[in-house]
Amino acid sequence: MVQEVRIVPGWLVSRLMVVLRHAHPELPGRLGRERRPDQVMEIIYDAQAALMDQACRSRGPAEVIPLFARARQRQLREAASVI
């Protein structure tokens, strides 16, 4: 019976706690002493969602990259010469 029970190794849990702390302050408490893979994966998914949310909120507006810069410059020159 005991041989069929899989648990997340302790060395991995300690490293996971570091990531969880960065993701959200409540996540390490949710993990607690839990080492069953299914339960740990649920908490990892929540951490991923929190980190993605943080990443999206930290970004400012994107810089607009002109795809056809030369064509735009030519249009501006032509418009200026017509006036």
C-alpha cells in the first residue's frame, strides 16, 4: 500500500516554496505539508495564474512598430510636396 503512494520530493517542495512566495503570499500556506502530486499541481497552476497576472499588469502599453516605415515616410514627403 505505501509503495503505491507517490509524493513530491522534499528537495522540490523547498524550491517550490520560493516560487510560491513570489507568486502570491497565501500560496505557501496553502501548500503547507501537502506532498501529493495532484494537490501540489493545483497549487502550481494557481501560482502560474498569479504570475501571469502580475506579468500582464506590470507591462505598459506596447510600442507601435511601423511595418512599412519607408512607405510611410514616402507618403509624408509626397503629401508635403503637394501642399
